Amino acid sequence: MKIKQVKSYNFKENPHLLLVYLNKGLRNIMNRLSYIELGKTGKYFKAKQYINVDDLLMYNGYKTNFVSLEKGLYLRTDAAKKIVRNSTVLQEIDKLMKIHANANKEERRVILREHLIGQTVVTNYGKMCYYQIN
């Protein structure tokens, strides 16, 4: 038994729908070619395709999408790299404390705040989440 479903869309009525369709098709093609899409989600961590440099992990991938501009549809494509530190926050705090061991307690707290505020932290408590330290 074969079942075939055919849908007909009028993209002139809803041009946003055409962009969604083209972007999904492009992502499927790139996935079949074993390219990794880098973005805000942590999907690329599961790919295990990274370069280990000291305590950093470098992921090679791409960022691409179709965009609608004044003169029509354009394809934006960039080769992208995502660099992630391979250490925990506690390891970073210990490292800073050892470097500034001769400073007093309040000075070390100020140094820690300056170093950690604004950093992005990736957690993996069941699912991947990003947090920015404020």
C-alpha cells in the first residue's frame, strides 16, 4: 500500500511560509552532507566532531538561511566555529584563587566577579541549557 499526500501552497499570499519551507529543506540537505548547524541550541555537542585545543573544544559547522530582502530572496551562508571551554566554573574559580592567593579576601571576590560576570555557562542537567552570569 502506498499513501501519498500532496499539498498546494500559495506563497504569494504568505511569503513567510516560503522562507520556512526553504530553510527546512536547506537544513535537511546540510544534515545529509554531515555538516553541523551551529546555533544557540546545543545540538552540535552530540555530533562528537570537534578539535580539542588545550582546555577548549572547537566545533566546525555552518550558519545558513534564506532571507527576504527588497530585491528578492537571498541565501546567507557562513562557515562558523563554536569554541567552548572544557572546564567547570569551579575549576576556573580555583585557578583564579591560586593565581591571586596573595590578595586579600575582598580583592579576590572583586577579581572573581570581573572574570565571571558576562560569561556564558552551559549546563547539562537532563537537557542542555545556557545561562549568562550576572
